[in-house]
Amino acid sequence: MSETASATTASGKTPVDFWFDPLCPWAWMTSRWVLEVEKLRDIEVRWHIMSLAVLNEDKLDQLPEEYREMMTTKAWGPVRVVTAAWQKHGQDVLGPLYTALGTRFHNRGEGPTREAMIAALEEVGLPTELVEYADQDGFEFEAELRASHKEGIDKVGQEVGTPVIALPGPDGEQIAFFGPVVTPAPKGEQAAKLWDGTIAVASIPGFYEIKRTRTQGPVFED
């Protein structure tokens, strides 16, 4: 049984596997929500990498110009840095590094700059030289990045984005879903209520989607 298919963690809690791209503001919202849920429900979040650049690389000509430019110029750097940190320093660095990056990228409005990545690496005690992987030709850990991305997508299916969340279902098999997409990240009882509802609908065989038009952009809160 793979790590992401285990029914409980070493602490006895239910594992919740979360795939993220550090560039995505909506994944950031969801990640802050699931960390709030971790305080309120008997779960343990395990972080994994997926990539918007990989997700969109075969359909660039179908994307709006601004988004296409983002996928080709900005999306690769942060996820490469996070992947290199994971490969060189272990999976336990993913959560803290994601928080340090996301706080700068999103809450502080710094964006995915080299300076923001260096500051995030420093904050979590990782070598700042890892930032050099952002622009590395022939990225050293390309295979590992793509394998992690594929694992998440294989669980949830195509035509979705980031984040992907997976956890053991009633029969022990993992339930995986995209989202939920929410802003701002719910706190307290609202966070727990959204979690319980999300798990309930995701556990129904044949359930696929609830959706409404977004009328508000991401609201970043400390």
C-alpha cells in the first residue's frame, strides 16, 4: 500500500493528501481552510506537488493570452523550487515552505518573484541556493515533479485544476476531489461544516460536481 493510500497516519489520524501549485491563489485559499480543519477534525494533511504548467502544457493555444503567458513564464519557477526542496530535504519541508511562499505570493502581494522565494527559503531554514532551480535548463527533478502531478490527477481525473484532495473513503479506497473553491478561507465552525459537507457529497457513488459562478476574487487574510 502506498503512502497516499494508507487509512491512517502514524499518529492514528485520517490522512488527507493535498496536491498544490504554489502559484494558484485558489489552491492557497483551500489550503488555509484545510489547515483550519486539521485543528477541528481528526485529520493530518500531507502535502504533494502538482503543476499548472504541466496541466496546461498541451493546451496552451486554447488559453487566454494573459494566462498562457503566465503558464510559460511564471508557473515553472516556484514549483521547481518546491520540488527541489522536497527532493533534497524531504516531504516534511513541503507544508512549511508552501506556507512561507504562499504568504508572500498571495497575502503580501509580492508575487512569485525571486526575492520572495529566497525569503521563504530563509524563513523555513532551507538553503537559498534552491532558488537557482527556478530557471534551471533541463530541470534535475522533472521526472519527480511530473510523477507527483500525475498521481494527483490520476486520482481525480482530467479537466480539473489545483488543488486536489484525497482521503480514505468508507470502504478504505481513496476519495479524491478538486476544490472546494472558496473565499475567504472559512474558519472555526464554518470550516468544519464545509469539511463535513464536502466529505459527505464526495462519498456518494456517482456524485461529480456542484458549481456556481464565482462573483468574487480571492480574499487573502492573515
